[in-house]
Amino acid sequence: MVTSAAAVSQNRQLDTIDFQALKAKQQAAWSSGDYSVVGTTLQIVGEELCEALDLRSGQTVLDVAAGNGNATLAAARRWCDVTSTDYVPSLLARGRARAEAEGLTVIFRVADAEALPFADSSFDAVVSTFGVMFTPKQEKAAAELLRVCKSGGKIGLANWTPDGFIGQMFKTIGKHLPPPAGAKSPALWGTRARLLEMFGTAAATIRAEPRHFVFRYRSPEHFVELFKTYYGPMLKAFAALDVVRQQDLRNDLITLIRGMNKTDDGTMAVPSEYLEVVVTKR
């Protein structure tokens, strides 16, 4: 009875959320700054995810919420036929420039992860690195990944975990600027329980392995300055606060980084846990 009541309460909260307004706000955030400055540093995650998927030459691959194309480039380097999508055109332009610089053939297309403009069972593999996890309607996005993937195909994801550095960073921001009431945390995508909820009934197998990406910057202060300049969600968070509260947020972020830092020379090397996920569709 308690569980049922909790479920009803959660559904009511979801009913009160204006998802279109939330999506527009998120799109504006990711369009601000220049995520590619941060995204380029994460290239190794795309490479490792493609290896986990055991991609083969000639396979069709869709990169969803691709940003500036880390997984896109990694799949194209393996001679796959890649389509790269995002709802921020400027990020796709960055990915296109990277692909052209390497002489890689990739199709780039503006697309919403919650309404992918592709037919059912179009791709051998569907991937997303730290992208689709930020969609407002998580179940809808997961259903779209499954829909466009062929039977026997694979869905590969890299998702930050709640307890890892980036998960804790968003919790720290949330203390200063709370998220919309009832909205699900993106970090839920970094939990096995949530993955099972979203993919379990359609999956032949789900493999989720913890991995770590190390954020390496000149100093904790350098990281915060760069992220609040180029990383849209943090840029918008700082912009929404007055000067005093901005300083409080900055101090809390520096404290978080110093507590997780592995160096003793003033530089920053902070491991951030993520789940490397491979879902094989029935």
C-alpha cells in the first residue's frame, strides 16, 4: 500500500512538470558556452565504449545526443557507417569539423533523442556517451534507443553514476539551485536498477561495468573556471545566482574536487565513475 501511494504521488508530480519547457531550458543550457571544449577531453570513453560493443566494419551505428562526436569518431574509425545526432546544431558542426579533419565519412543530423527520426530496427548499434542520460523523459528516450536498434543489435551507453565525481558535482549544484520538482536525476542512468527498469523487458542481456574517467586539469580552480565558462549546465547555474551565492557554489565545488583529488602537486586528477553499458536487444 505504501509503495502504491508513493507511485501515485510520483505520477502526480510528473503530471505537473512542463516537459516541453524543461526540454527547451535544457537545450538552451547545452547550446550555451561551448561543450566541445569539455567534450573533446572525454574522447577515450567513446573509444572504450566502441571496443566494449565489439563494433565491426560496415555496421550501421547511430550516436544519440552525440555532442561534438566522441563516440561518432570512434565508430567511424572502425569503418562503421555512422549517423551522428544531437538537438544542438552547433555541437554537430563541431563533430562535422572533427570528422572532416580526419577524412571520416559521417552523416550528421539534428534530432531529438526522445523522438528519433528513423524507422524501427534501422541500426546495428546505438550509442550515447554522457548524452541521452540528460533527457527529461527517460523512459521515452530508452524506448527510442530500443526502437531504432535491430533485434540482436546492441545499445552502448556511458552514464555517470550518482556517487561518482560528476554525480556529486550535480548534487552540489542542486544544493544551490534545486532541479525542477519531480524531475528524475540523470544519474539514475548510472544505476543498474534503473537500466533494468528501462531496458529489462526488451533485452536479451544487460552488461553494466563500472569504469573511471580521470578529469585532469591544471588545478581545481582551473576546472571550475573552465566548466562555468564552457559547460552549459554549470554556466547557467552560476548565471542564475547572485555574486555571493556564486562564490558559495564555487567554494563548494573546490572543496568537492580537493576531497577527491589524487594529486599532491596542485594539479587536478579526479577519477569520475561511470557505467559502461551494453544492452543486447532481443
